[in-house]
Amino acid sequence: MAAPWDTPPPRRARASLLPVLLPIALLIVVAVGVGSWLQFSERQAADTVHTVGSSSPDRVDVEATVQRVDAAARELVLRVRVTPRGSLGEEDGTAPVADLGLQTSAATLGDLAFKAHERIAPRDVQVALTGGSIGDYPFDTYGTDVEFWAVLGGRQVPVRLLFSNNDTLFSVTAEPAPSAQGAVLGLAVARSGSLLVFAVFMMGVMWALAASVLIGTWYLTTRGEALVWPALSWMAATLFALSAFRNTAPGSPPIGCVLDWFAFLWAETVIALCLIAVVVTGVRTALRPDGTGRA
């Protein structure tokens, strides 16, 4: 019969996990809390509507929403919805009482025109971006102006602009500018916080993988190992997997951007050189005439 003192070890083993599990659980709670706060802050910023222009009851409301930012083409796409208010519109603002024209800034590719008494449909307009370069990804920033002036029946009328952003890959900061009859906003466009965090995380992972391969190479070469096929397979898989991992970066960054020069290209170089060094050292060890090499 087993002695009574033979049963406590499982309880002591379970109890010994408590000092390890508590910090892990605390770390998970903190990470989820910080992530929730960041996601909420980013969501609040995306839901913010910037309003500038006239508050007259007889005005033209212009709702402009960023649908997509194309950093490679250096432009953003605005979806514009126009609503004449008060005596300027009819059928609850769905149609103007006279021919309505919206004049835009020089950065906007084309003005907008709407026929009298015809239903107004949303329009997509392209706005050119200035400054910045996509080669600075993920730290690239751009700027532009969004301006609207309304002319109804040959006379200028007040305008109110309601601006918002619907592109989750970019954050847009809007600053109003003074204007007599029109509505003007200066925009600063940058990568969103979540994209920036993910891109920095990718760079950290790339360097971590390169460091892991470098440590494995040092271990194999200093111990005089021959061709260790599992290690070689792991290194080769890491070399090619890193390229696929890089291509998952949101926003399709071009080759030669900051992401590449800060991490990807150097990590690929380190891994490739380590793989070559392990093969050369392993072959030399395996071909030793004393037969001490182990395949």
C-alpha cells in the first residue's frame, strides 16, 4: 500500500504553476485593456464629423467622406453628397430649385454640377495629395485642401461642409480655414495607428527571426556539426516565409520603403548568409579525412 505522503506531489505541482499563471493572466488582461482603449480611440476618431462653413438656414450642405486613400497614386477619393437646405432646395433637399454648381479647390479633379429640379445623387471626386512619399511607409504623411463654393442660379450661396473619414488604413486630421462664402478644410493624412503598430511589429518579428537563425548558425558552426538537414530546412523555410510575411503588410508598400530598409532586406541578407555559412561549414566537416564529421 502506498504511503500517505506519496499523494501530495500532484497538488504541489499544480500549486507551483500559480506564480507563472498569474503574471501571464495579468499580462493578457493589460494587453486586452490597452488594445480595447486604442481601438476605441481610433474608432472615435474615425466617427468624428468635422463641420465648417455657414449655419444659415438657406444653405447647401456638402457631406464629404473619404472612401479610399491611394498613396501610390497620391490621391484620395471623396464621396460627396449635396443637400440644398431651406429655400434653395425642394422635396426635402433632394433637388435644387435652380441649376446648382459646386466649385472646388485646385487639388480636386473637377467641379460638380446638378440640374434644377432633378434628384441629386452622390458623386465620387478625386483629390490630389501633396507632400510625403510612399517610400516612407509606414511613416508617410500627406496633405491637401478640401474646398467647396456653391453657385445656385448664377449667384453664390452659403455652404456648410461636413467631413468624415471612412478609410481604416489612414487617419485624417482636418483643420478649418477662414472663408467668406465657401467651406475650406486643410487635411493632414497619415497611416492609422493600428497599421503603424502592425508594421512596427512586423519589423520586430523580422529582426527576431534573423537573430534566431544567427544564433542557430553560431551553434552549428562552433560545434563542428555536419549537414544538419532539419536546421537547413528551417533556415530555408524562414528565408522564403519572410518574403510572404512581408507581402502581408497592409497598404501594399512598394519595394524599397522604410519597412524594407529598416528590417526586411537586412533580415533576408542575414538569413541567406547564415544558410550559406552552415552549408559550407557542414560540407567541410563532413569531408574531413579523420571521419569525425556527422551527417
